[in-house]
Amino acid sequence: MKRRDFLKAAGLGAVAAAGGCLKAAGRTASEAGAAGKAAEGRANVILILADDVSHDMYGCYGNAEVKTPHIDRMAREGVAFKTAWATPMCSPTRAMLMTGRYASRTKFYHNALRLLGPGEEANLVRDHLTFGKVLKQAGYATAIAGKWHVTGDPPYAETAGFDEHSLWSGPKELAKLPGAPKFTGLWEDDATPSRYWHPCIVQNGKLLATRPEDFGTALHTDFLCSFLERKRDEPFLAYFAMAAPHGTRKGHATNPLRGKVGDMEPESREEGEARFASLNEFIDACVGRILAQVERLGLADRTIVIFTSDNGTAVTAKTRAVERGCRVPLVVWGGGVKARGMSQELTDLTDILPTLLDFAGVRLPEGYQIDGHSLAPYLRGKTERHSREWVYSYIGTSQMVRDKRWLLEAVNPILGLPRGRFYDTRGNRDGKGYRDVTNSEDPDVVAARKRFDEILKRFPAVRKDHPFFETRRGKKFLAAYTEPAAVEKHLNHHKDYRYELVE
């Protein structure tokens, strides 16, 4: 799609690109939701997962510089969760999101730490129920776009449950296609083809003939908008696991709305940061196109749209065992969703699978256990609180827990913090006015810490005597993980995001 056509389809003229809002076609989502009853049964689902970006890059979370009018509209007309937790890294979050299970069940603790038995291969979709597999079995048309980044079977395998796909791919994936086609576009390095300009994309089993002026995220958006139109008369699941705004190995690509075609490498750190911000504006434009398509097709009263991210922004948050590492945006909009705006309720991404199944009217098999709690009763306005008192996260061998007052970070026996750091947040959520009560003997603190210790007993910490660490792969992981600079980064906040503590 040409740049001018994309701007038009996104509802972004010169004024809109500077921060204007997509205008609803007919009823607002709130009005449609109040009138529509389909969301009580087999609602359509669109799940958008951004890659490597913290909540505070979006207007609805307080960012006044990055213009995200469409996501902000979703928050205003639906629900945005002030505190939503993923994990601080890609694969563990995808496992959490897709299965509704923590790593104590999936064994996905880190991109390089999957605690499986001797000779076992990590195959998430074969060994666990995922929303793609469950909804496909329930008769949903299913599609995935963007990136997969989960070991084991590919998304188009029967075990994964996606009928259609548009995926950023690499040499290994191309080698499995008929004729083993060669990619001739841009490369991020010798082994990784571009995800942005002139990207390497496989659509429904065929290498897409992309051009230098093609931008990957826009092509995936085109694909999903086509899927919505073709499947408008049947229930559908569209999972947009974006490759954006993740930085390439050469820096962040120029946003097509602002920069020049093919420009990949920034000249300075400041320019790279500006490009990252603008890529989030482009993500918002893609979200706007999808919302416009939903409304144009008359599907707003029976479609749920969810926007979130897989972990916090790289460098300042990603891989860190602190709340900024796992705190992500989570915005829900559509038919049947009560307009609440910013919510103080706690949620983590294990809640997504049961929520989707509730909106789809689908039940898990009897006895199949998950860790998530459905958000559907709260989103529909049937309850005034979500049924979750605390949220939990992990990265490598570290663990984190929080409730609405107390926060526990960086619990890590292997790296010398078996008790972690404990804070009284005093009801705050943004790191201001916290008290470090790690060593306090105050009765309220002791009682709260005891409750958190009981939670942690349900998810035993990964210890150094685990058999995995005797394997070649485990020894390699442990050597890198325990390197002093890596430990310092992993256990602590970035210098620009330390808490403002009070005595």
C-alpha cells in the first residue's frame, strides 16, 4: 500500500497525523456495545500485541509527546488498566498470553531458559491449550500476523490453530517453503532479514514479493483488514503479534508517516529515541485502520479489540526484574465493553485467554487448569471489581508480586536476593512516594510479606541445583546470567526510572 493510501485508510491526514482522532462511523463503541448482545456469545476477537514497549509511550497513560489518538480513543470508550503485568521478556510473555499459564506450568522462564526434562523439546502449542487452538476448534476463523517467536510448531500447524498467517520470517522458515525461495530485500544483519522496510514476509505459505518502499507493519495491517472483510459473516480471531516497535540491530526504522523510504540506521541516540517514539505513532495509525475496518463492516457491536505489549521498553525496562520490566499497556474496547476509562484494577496477561474464551462463549475442558482470571464480568460491567487480588511475574530465576498496596521485586536466590525488595507503595502506581520496607518489622509489613510469601510458595523459585544447569545449554545460560554487569542490570531499575522513595 502506498504511503498516501495508508494515511487515508488510517484516517490520518496532515491534521490527524499531528494528533487528531479517528471519527467513529455511526455509533461509538460504547453505544454499540450497549445495544449489541452478540458479545455475550460468540464475539469476534482482535488481539494486538506490540513488541518491546512500556505503557508510558501512549497518550492514555500520560504521554503528551507521542500522539496515539486511536489507542487513546479505545481507552476512553473502553477500559485501560493502569497496572497490567506481562513478563519482562518476549517468549515467556507469549507463553503466558497464549496459554493463561505461568512458567511454573509452561516452563518458559526466559528466551534462553525453558526448564524441560532431559531430551524434551520446547513446544508450547503442542503441550498446552492456546487461544488459537481452542477458538479454532470452536469454529472460529483464525489468523496471525507479525511475528511468532515461540519455539516448537509454527502457528499454521494444526497444534497452533491459525488458519491464515502473515509472518516476518527468516532463512530457516524460507527453507521449509516449496522451492526454498531466497529473500532479496533488506537485511538487519547477515542472518536476519528486515522486519520494516522491504521486509521478508511469508503469507499463507508463500514468500511475499515486497518492494523497497513496503513497510512490514503496514503489510501485516493490510492482511488483517482483508481477513476481517473475508470473515465478516463468521466469528473470527485476529492475532496481530507485531514486530514493531522493536529496534532492529541497526537501530529503529524511520516511521513511514514521517521519514524516508528505506532509512534504517539513526545517526545518534537522540534520533533513535525519536524514531522509536514515532514508530509508536505508526502503530497507533495501524490500530486506527483496524478500528475503521471493524466499524466499516458493521462489526463494532460484536467485536472485542485488545491492545497490549509483551514487555517494557528495551534498555530501560526489558529483562529487568522490576515492575517497569513487566508493566505494559492493556486497553480493551468494543461491543459489550463498559466505558470505564483508566482502571485501578490489577491484571496480568494470564487473564487474556480466559477473557477471550468468555467473550467467545467457549469453555476449557473439565479439569484443565490455568492461572488466569477472566476479565469479562468486569469489562461487561457485571461486577465493579476484577476477581484478582494480586499479580505475578518472573524473568529468568527472578520473581515479582504486587497487590494494590504492596510490591515485591527481584526475588532471586541464585543472584543473591532470596528475599528481594519489598515496598509499601501507599496506593501509588508510578514509583512516587514508595517506602522500602524490605527490613521493616512493622506488624503491617510483616503480615503483608507473609501473604506474599504464601503466594510465592505456589510458584517455587528456580534454584541453582536444577538439572538444567548441568546441561551444556544450562551452563552457557548461567555463565551469561551471572556475569556482574548482567546481574546489575537484571536486578535493578534503569537510572532514569528509580523510585522516588520516602522515609
